[in-house]
Amino acid sequence: MGPWPLDPRGPQAESIAFVYWILFACAVVVLAIVVGALTYSGIKFRDRPGRVAQQIHGSNTLEVVWTVVPTLMVISFTVLSWNRLNFINDVNSNVAMTVKVEGAQWAWTFTYPDQQMFKLKDGTTLQAGEQLDIPVGQKIKLELTAKDVIHSFWVPNLGGKKDAVPGHTTTMWIQADQPGTYKGQCFEYCGDGHADMLITVVAHPQSEYAAWAQTARTDAERLRDPATAAGRQAFLSGPCAGCHTVKGTTAAGKVGPELTHIASKPNIAGILSPVNQENLTKWVRNAPAIKPGIVMPKFEGTLPDTQIDQIVQWLLTLK
Ligand code: CUA
């Protein structure tokens, strides 16, 4: 099932779904009793020719029952909700890590904690947009704020909603019990792009989380590397752009395959796998040696080696 609060995948969402089902079941029972009694009386005591209505002056038993039973129900709902709210609002005990979340028109930014695992070479901390990666089975505290207007963070399978308010920090926590991808959505109308303000939480097995962080750091470093910008420049102004399209750039060639998401593809030209630095370099240097007869020429000797390396570096950022 998709992003749906009644498909809980973590302890907080479970506790919310539990309260929901109890309230829903009680509401159904009350509805059945009230509508049943109304229907029954309506049919049984309806007006008929010659019939004189019987006058009744109260029933103590009935009045006690319909006062005491609803009172007890409301009190139990209060106690139950209070108990669950304490659990949901407890953002501080057993927290594995704290992520800062900023909502802005119209995207979310996640800043990972100030720990070695998330440190980049320039001393800053790993940041990500739209997607938050967390370890499974751990309580993740979120510190929310907003840049412009009020937004609301909600990943239904993992927990409740919380507003992100400009100038304030609000807190909540999420936890996923199984690895997977959980979708969410800004839940406070925040302007034209509100519907596009999506959230993706990816939960990794704990044993794989460090490896994910390593990859994320490498990707972030690569984006900031001046060689990447140089590679982009070389690609767009060189022969590459004549044949290949990269959406969002001036490269619009139609001869070769589109490279907009080359770094996420399973292979290069259907033949070289995986798409990594080593294989891309081999390919750009001498594609005909790998796939004889291909239109793409050999660039070894045509382009300087450093330029080929820079182009490959940029291609690796095209996810
Ligand atoms: Cu942000 Cu709606």
C-alpha cells in the first residue's frame, strides 16, 4: 500500500493507527445502536388510524445508561489518547540521531547531524534535498523549521504530522521498522508548488547505513569539486554536446543516447556495466574498441586526458 496512515511501518504510526481503529470501532457501534433504535421506533410506533399515543414520563434506568456509558467512553478515549500522545511527543529519549529539516517554497532540505559519518572535506555537514535516508529500527529526531511560510512534514507510514514554522523550531520523531521507501507530502497549503513538495524517506538496514553515508559523501564532494564544473563546461562546449542530450543544459544532440541520468543507468551503451568512473573513462577514451562499428569516435588523443577525466567526473553526477 502507498503512503497511508493505516498502513503503519513504525512504532509511532502504529500507535496512531491503534487509537484510530478503537475510536472507529466504537463510533460504528454507537452509530448502529442510535440508528437502529431510531429506525425500530420509527416503524414500531408510527402513527396509525385510531391509535392514541401512550404518554411516558421518563425512565431513570435509560437516562443513567445513556449518561454513564458515553461518559465512560469519553474518559477511556482521553486516557488512551493521552497515553499515546506522551509516546508520540517524547522526542528526546533513545534518539539515535537528529536531522534538521527545513521547508521552503517548495522543497525540503535535510541536514544530517554534526558527526564524523556525515562530515565533508570542507568541514560542512552532508545535506540533501527531498530525500531523507535513515537507518531501520532507530528513532530519528527531526528539528523542523521553515524559510518562508508554514509547511507541514508528514510521512503517513512512519508517523504523525508536524508544522514547520518560520522563525521557530518544532520537533518530532520518525522510525521505520523495515527497510523501504516511504513517501510523504507537505501537508499545509504553502502556495503554487504545494502539491510538488514531496518527501521521500528511505530506510536502510543498519548494517548498510554507513556505506550509504559514504556514497552520499562522495557524491556531495564530487558536486562541489571544481573539476566537475570544468567537465560540464568541456562537455557542453566540446564535441559531446553535438550528439548527446542532457536535459536542463544546452546539450541537445540527437545522434547518441540521452545522458540526463547516465549515472543511474545499469550500464553504458548496453554493454559496459556498472556505470562508474573506470568504465566511463574507458568508454570515452575509446568506445569503438569496446563496441566495434559504433558511431561514437575515440577521444583518446583528441581530447586531453585531464579533460576526459573532468567530463567523466561530471557525467557521474548525472543521477
Ligand atoms: Cu510546503 Cu505545502
